[in-house]
Amino acid sequence: MDMHRLSFCSERWATGFATLNFKILKDKVDSGSIATTARSNRVEPPQNKEGFIEKIKVETKSFSFLFEKYNIKHIDVLQIDAEGYY
């Protein structure tokens, strides 16, 4: 699966923008909010907006795969931490 993230910074404020939805990140780049946030964190963004985003492949596993691999029969509670930086 493709994940999209900022290509020019790996600080915490920047990594929180990573998303599986390219349009979400592109809209933030196009609006100027990423450049503003970068500069407020003393990071100079690329001159060309095309250089803001990089695509990386991330490994994914389905619930059915995990259930079978780890012999899981039942889940009582599932907590997902999907926090981002916006």
C-alpha cells in the first residue's frame, strides 16, 4: 500500500502528516499550511511544491491473516491509535 509523507523533514511535526490518502496531504501543501508550519519550526520547505511529498510502500496485513497466523479466536477490545498532527 502507498503512504504519502513529507519528503523534506523527519521531525515529529512533519511525520504526523503522513497519510494513505494523497489528496489530503496535497491539499495541505497546496493551501500553504505545510510551508507555514515548516517555517514556524525553522525548516525551509522546498521551493517547488512537487518536492514536498514522497510516496513509500508500507506493508499491510489483514485481520484474517493475523487471526490465522497467531491463532486468534476472539477479540474483546481493539484500540487503534491513529493520531496525527494537524
